[in-house]
Amino acid sequence: MPINRDLCRLMTEEHIRAFDTLEAQFCRIEQALPQLWSRKETKDLVARLAKLKEQIERPRYYVGFLGRSQVGKSSTLNSILKAPVATGGAGAPMTSTVTRIFRINPGNGSGHQVVLKFMTPEQFRQRRGKLCRYLDLNPQEPDDVILAMLDKLLKQEHDDSHSDSRTTSAKTEDRRYLARLLRSYRKYSHFLSDPPRTERGEYDKRKDYTNHPKDQDSWPYLLLSEVEIGYQTEAISPKIELIDLPGLGARLFSDDLLTQTFLPRLDGALVFQSSEQVAAKEAYDLLEKLSERFRRMDGRVWMVFTRFDGLSKDHLGSAPDAVNILDNIAKTLADNGVPHEQVLFVGTEFHRKLLEGNGQVRKPDLVKAVLNLDCDDKGQAILPVGFKRHPVLCEAFAEVIRDGGIDNLRKIIGDRLAALVEVEVREAVETDLRSLKADLRRLVRSAEESSRLNSGGFRRAVHWRVKLQTTQQQVERDREVIEVPTKEVIKRLQDEFCTDLFPENFKVPRGKLRTTHQEYATVLTESAALVYKTDLVPRVYDWITERLRQSHATLGDVALNGHSNPLKAWEDLKDKDLDSLNWLGPVLTFDQPLLFPPEDDIHLNDRQYREVVLKKVECLCHRAALKILERVKCHLEDLQSSLTLMQTAENRVDNAAPAVFQEILSQLA
């Protein structure tokens, strides 16, 4: 189905038209090419198309509000919205429920709105099954049998806890949760349906929907999958929806499942972490999952460190060279690829005391009492000397001193985050559209070429695929294919540097070494580009071309990717790569990474500088060689994939007119 423009509020008309054009080709294939439509490869593309449609029609960007209990997430959210909107809190017995918070424009007279969405039978079955497997129970057993086993285990653990000082099992809480879940299902199974049952809730009872009373064995709201809270506020951008998730390493395994299930749907994330444990394992695990979800963290993931009004002298650093909390945070950011600009510090206690003071309490007194900082004669907080190693993080800390960091976080959620996420999401949609179009085009082309093959042609396709596979393995295995020319290039560039640019008797004043290096880097980059284009890249590509040319004499022709045979298809890829070396990217740039970072003093003498540059030439040439091998491997694998599509199509050929294929291919060009 084409995009529903009434639902599509986040994409441009160009995105909509591009999707509709692509979707129309799927419809054309379904109508005119039934054999191609019924193939698994086509069904896989249809599933990707449906996922992309859901993204384009999404009413708001989904931003995860991630963090386990007791890290200050709820109190921070309440401070941002200037009202108690959060449904959890320290120690609250949370259910495994997604809480979605979004903006309703103030003044419409309807007040805050709550919508309850229950699980479908399939969602319940999956949650039950995963919990059973985690607890070493057979999910095929009836509920009564599983409940009896759970009750027995829980009773035994309870008795043991009274006779032994050892702590209870790490799985105790999950056993209790599963028992309550099964009893809730037994009593309220009629709440589950497909499509899922939804009903209006009451804002004042929102905690009842997401918290499970410990004194009740069953609770209807334990069967909820989502709780939507439409909140009348201007503090949240109308373009984003905060998805409250427990994170990883939470109290319950079911909460881990909830987070892992929803992570692939997120467009961005605010990851909450307590300043008391900035390098906690669960934070690293969560950031690793987010890095798998997004190509990069820029514009996607923000880290919010809470309780910055509870820092001790050890956190602040007692001496200039002592490790302080900003050093530890900087390491966490570096380990996980999060930019310093996407870090926020929060001190809700300091923010609350400022509000309570109502101008009657001197801020310098609060700074000293709550933030453990001294102030100068003008009442300005004096930052620890060691903090100055991290200027961007210092700016974030200045927001804590100003008002607990709440206003800055409010601005992020109200505007900036939505704008950054929008850029990244739209770029990802465009990338997915291009990828889908290319994959569908290859599939249609293989079907068109298969329609012209006889049994001999299909056999030749198999032989060619094996030959390409063998050639790929030879390139990866035969070190002389890439290593010999790479060593020659290294020697050539090093000799050029030593002879023409920096001979032994040449001296550069230390103060001019940085400027001189920029000139050297330009010359080396140009020289490397010329050598790669005229020598290194052609030698590798020609080695492959020669082997495929020899095979063509015996294997013959089989149409591939619009060419008469695989040799021609390979030569087309080779010519395009040799025409421009942009695909080599930064490996050609001898000043990336910078030899002299701007903030560092130059400590190298002439001899040391010479050795560093020679080593840099060697490293970058090896990186270029790896990039060339990676490029060649991708080309050979793509050709093999196209031939594989033809092989699997031998018994699924559409005898449609050539014009049908060509019309679809022209739309996918």
C-alpha cells in the first residue's frame, strides 16, 4: 500500500514519492511475475519494505529513556516536566511494560490522557516462553505444572533464607514475576486479543498500570504491553516520544527482554547513568547494543549522568594530576564512541534546593554545601583544576552549577534532540531506500536473465559462481597479490620523502614543524594517490581480470548484471573503481589522524619526526591495501550472489515478455 500521507508527519514529499515509486514495482512484480514474487528473496525484500513503511509513517521519533531503577531517571523526568509524570520511582515493583510519553498541546481542555494497550496472545506466549527457558523450565508444560514447580522452588528458597544467611537466588524475582504473570493470565486471559485490546486509563492511576502490588498474586495490568501517556506540556518536542525502558542488567530478566525487544525500533536514546558508577557493566552492554542499532552515535545517543550534586572530594580530584570523575566519564565515552557534546550532567537535589530557596538562599552557600565546591570573591564556583582537561565536559558541569542541569536537559528534549535525530533518521531512510532499490533491481535482473537461459546456461552459471568464489579465496590467500605491490609503494613513498622532502641534512625550526608537516602531508597524499591509481590498484584488479579471462575461454557466456558474461560485469566494476579512488577514503590522507593535535606542544626533534613519518607512510599503505582487498571481496561476492539468484531460479522462471522486465528495471534505475 502507498504511504498514508495523513500519518506521515516526519518525512519530506521526496521520501514519500521515492517509497511509492519503489512500492509500485513490488506491486507490478506481484501482478506480472508470479514466480519471482513467490521466491524467498522477494519475500525478504517485502518484509524490509514493510519495516521501512512503518518508519516513514511513524507519527513521532522514538527516543528511548533508558536506565535501570534508582539512577534518578524518574526524578529527572519529573523536574523536566515540572510535574509528577513519571510512573516509577525508587524501589517501585515495576512490571515489564513499555511506557510511552508524548506531548499533547496545552489548552485543548482534555487534560492528560492515558491509553492502555494489552498484549496479544502471541506476545504473551513469547514472553512466557523466554522466561521459562531462562528459568530452566519447559515452556511446553501446562501453566498448572509450571506454577507448581515455581511455588515449590520459591517456598524452598524462603525456608532456606530463614535457616541460612546466604542471599536468595539471582533468579528469585524472575520466578515470582513468572508466577504472578501466569496467575494473571489465568484470571484475565480475556484481556488478550489480536489486534490488541486498548482502553482509556485514568492519569491519576497511572502507577497502578505499571506497578504490581506485592500483596496480590494476580493483577490485570501485568498483561499490558504498553502504557501511553499524552501529557499536556511544551517541554517535549511534538516530534519525539519518550519510550521509558529499564535498560539492561535491571532487576528482572523480563525487563532485559523488554529493552532488547524495543531497541531495534528506537530512533534515538537518552541513557541514564548514575555518577556513582559511570563505567558500570550494564551501561557498556546497553551502549554496545545501541551501537549495533545505529551506524554511529552522533545525533542518536545522549548520556545523562545523574546525581552530580552528590560528588565527593575523591570524585572531584584532590590534586591536579589525580584521576577525577570527568576522566572516568571521558574513558566511557571514548570506549563507546559517544561524542562529548552529547553528554548531560544532572543534579536534581541541587535543582530542588534552588527552587525551595526561592531567592532567599545564597547560591554560593548551596554550591559549597551541596556541590562541594568553593567560590571566588564574585560568588563563582571554582572548578577542580583536573576538570580543565575536558573543556566540553566542563561546559556540561557548568549547567549543574547553574540550575542542576535541568534547564539544559529540558532544551535538549524540547528542540535540539528532535532536530538531530530527524537528520539521522531521514538519512537512514534514504540509505534504506537506495539499498532496497538496488537489491530489487538485482533480483529482477537475475529473473530476466534467467528467463533467457536454457539448462546449459544454468550449468554455466554454477561454474562461473564457483570460479568467482575460487578467485576470491586466492586473492585472500595469495599474499603476493597485494603484499608485494604494497611493499613497493611503501618504499617508493618513503624514498621520495627522504630524498626530496626531508633529506638527512635538512633541518626544520621546531616552531615551524607543524606548518611544514602540513605541506609534507599534502605532497605525500598527492603522491600516494598517483601511485595507487597507476600501480597498486590496477595490479590487484588486473590479477583478477586475467584469471577470469582465462576462465571465459572455457566457461563461455552467461548474462550477468546487464553484461554478456561475468568477465564483462567484473571489468565494468574495475573501470569504475579505477576512474575514481574516492572509495579509498581517508586512508589516502597523511594528515588524518593529525600527527600534531592542536592542543599538544611539539616535542619531536628532526630525527624523531622523520621516523614518525616513515612509520606513518607504512601504516597508511597497509590500511589502503586492506581497503582494496575489502573492495575486491565485496565485488566478487556481489557477482556470486547474482549468479546464485539465477541458480535458485532455474525452476521458477517467469515467461513474461522482455518489455515487462525492462519497464520495472527502468523504474529502479
